[in-house]
Amino acid sequence: MATPDPRQQLDHLAAQLDELGAVLARLLDENRSLRTSQEQLMGERAALLSKNEQARSRVEAMILRLKSMEQNA
């Protein structure tokens, strides 16, 4: 079996490096996008939790008022 030409080996390595560079760039972009989405979703979650807590408080207050009205009747 003949040994590959050093120039061919170098060209092959250069092509692999270019391919790895492209993959790295794509993964970095994807990671950045995912982090942005995660931050947005966390913000939305916090807002929804806050609204949920406000609704719970209002419902509890209404229940207390209804119980109070029931006792006064």
C-alpha cells in the first residue's frame, strides 16, 4: 500500500479544519439563539407566575368576602 502524498494529507487536514470551523460557527449561533430563547421563556414564565399569584390572591379575597357575607346573612 502506497503512502499518501504529504500534500494530499495536508489538503485533507485543511478541508477537515474548514468543516470543523463551519460546524463550530453553526453551533455557536445555535447556542446563542437557544440562550436568547431561554431568557425570553424565563421572563414569560416569571410574568405568568406573577399573574397566577395575583389571580390566586383575588380568588382567596373573594372567598373570604363570600364567607363573611354568608355569616352576616
